[in-house]
Amino acid sequence: MNAPSANHGKARLCILMFLQFFIWGVWYVPMWKYLSGLGIDSLQIGTAYAATGLGAMISPFLVGLVADRFFPSQMVLGVLHLAGGLFLYLAAGSSDWSHFYPFLVLHLICYMPTLAMANSVLFQTVQDAQRDAPPIRTLGTIGWIFSGLLVGSSFLTPEGLQLRVPELLGGTKPPESWVGLGFTKTPLHLGALASLILGLYSFTLPNTPPKLKGQQVAIGDILGLKALALMKDRSFAVFIICSLLLCIPLSFYFQLTNGFLDAMGVANTEGVMTLGQVSEILFLLSIPFLFRKIGVKWMLLIGMGFWVLRYLLFATATPSLHALLFLGVIVHGICYDFFFFTGQLYVDRRAPADVRSSAQGFIAFVTLGVGMFLGGILAGKWSGRHTLDGVMNWPAIWQFPALLSAGVLILFFVFFQDRSTEKTS
């Protein structure tokens, strides 16, 4: 592959990653506002967010039994995005819960497998995955950031364009006449349109043959159950349990922060939340250096410590203390990267070579699947419990994930010992 064609191929993969995460971010972050405006109660909103975990639990079966065995990834990617775009459009057209939720679940069943398939196309297309994949994957985070700025910026309204400077970083709320796209079905329509575009675009991507064509695949292989043998090691078991538990406060963040910022009088809440993704990119660059310097245990502890700090900041913030709100969003990069990405590195080092892929699949199923599902349900129940006459007791709501994060931190500190260097290759 010569240089011009290689650069052209990378550009096409950048478009793939940008759209892949734009689809998710554009409706997922403002969904709390939209459903609240429809009069949907907190428990049902939590169930809607938990549907992401439901899709993630179903995803391995679709990828392992279909995409990896029978069809090229780019073809399955195209079909799923086309179907997912249609289901998201139908969800946007449903103003009552009984119709909205089934279409949302169908969309997520189609969407969640595409995360793994997009990575498969990326890794099999670039010449050097370790060198070329990370900067291309960064376009996914940029796509998420762009979706937040697009929905949250005050120059876009349900009536059309407003010719004024967008309040990209919050500030005071716009006039009462400005509703904000987050309260409308427009983000769902944008996600559906982007999904249809990416569906068609996927058919033009480089051919990515099925990796397991002609091979027999067991359910245990799909779910990464080979990695269960690693649970005999106390530290690995503690890591898995803590990862599962930490997904509960993670669900609180994604589910409730947008509405919380709006209640605190912050403008462009979707745009403000993208500061977390910006910090995610920046802190990601520090991980290789810190991983060597302080080791995996302290990296993970730092990540958990900032989870506690974030929710304490939210619990003590007031409409006159926006700095605490912004700081709580910005530390998302440390919270996410230092625990989840570092955790993936730990699993890669700890697991023997023959079960390494299975171990990564197992941790994804536990966290993105089971953890996010339980977290979504619990966040909905807890926020509903602390809501009276439509007014939410935000300090009480945020104290729970702060205490849970602190409990996980103590459990991890006491029982985890880094033995990742003991793995066999």
C-alpha cells in the first residue's frame, strides 16, 4: 500500500469512528431531558439507560455466532446500522413509554455489536494496529464531543438557527423562550440519520473476512468464560468484582449529570459534558508513563479516588458554584481512563496468551453488560426515591455513588495485589 492510498484508507476509517460514536453520544446524553419532558418517571428512565447494558449482553452472541463466522464485518456493520437507524427513528416517533422503549431496545441490540465490529475493521485494515489504531480511534471520542456541542450549543434551537455566539462552555442559561434541543426528539432523529449514513458507508469499507469461518464456537467462548479460571486468583476476582460495582456510579454519571447541570442553571449542558471526553483524550496519553512508574494498583486506586471526588463535588455544588460542577465533569478523564483502560491493560498482562481474548470479552460482558444494566436500574430507582413533586434532592442522589465508590476503593486497596507480571505467555 503506497502512502497516498494508505492515508486515504486511514481517512475512511476516521469517518467510520467519528460516525460510530456520534450516533451514540447525540441521543444518549440528552435522553434524560427528553424523557423527563414526556413525563416518564425516574424508574422508567433508568430502565431506558439500562437498555445499553441489555444490548451489550446480547452483543457477544450476535458477533460471535454471526459476524465472526459467516459474514464480513463491514457487511454486518452496514446491515446493523441501517436497521438500528430505522429503530431509532421509530423510537423518536413514539411519544409514550410503551412504544418508545421496545424500539430503543431494538436499536441498542443492533448498535452495541457494531462497537466490536468497527474495531475489527479498524485493526484488520491498518498496517500497524499498535501505531495506527489509537489516533484513528480518537476520532470516535471527537465524534462524541461534536454531538454534544451540536445538541447543547445555544445557536441551535427547535425553531432553527439563532444568529448569536454559542455558549460552548456553559455560563448562564439562555432566555426562557429557548427550549434547547436536548428536550426534543431532534437528537434521536440526528442519531437515526447518522446511523443510516454509516450503514450505507459501511458497505464501501475494506473487506474484513469472518475470523472464525468454518470453526465451531461454543457459548462459553463467546462470553469469555474460559477466563473464569483466572477468578481463582483472589486479586483478579477482586478486580472483576470492583469493575462490576464501579459501573453503578458510572451509570449515575451518564444518566443524571445532564439533568443535574440543567437544574443547577448551567447552559449548554451537553456541550459542557463533552469536557469529560476532552480530558479523556488528554489523560489517556499519560497512562503508558504512569503505568510504568507507579504500577497498576495505584493507577486503579487513583481512578477510583477521583470517582469519589467527582460525586462529592456534585453533592456539594450549588447554582452559584459552577466551578465545582465543571471540575466534576473534567475529572471524568481520570475516572474512566485510569480505571477502565488501565484495567484492560491489567487483564492483558495478567491473562495467559491463550485466554487473553476471552478475558477481555469477559470483562466487557461484566462491565458494559451486567454492570451498566444494574447501574441504570439502580440509578433510576434511587433518583426516583429522592424526588418529591418533581423536585430532585441532588445532594442525596449524589451521596450514594460517592459512598459506593469509596467502598469499592477500600475493598480494592485491602484485597488487591498486582500479580500481572506472573502471567505466562
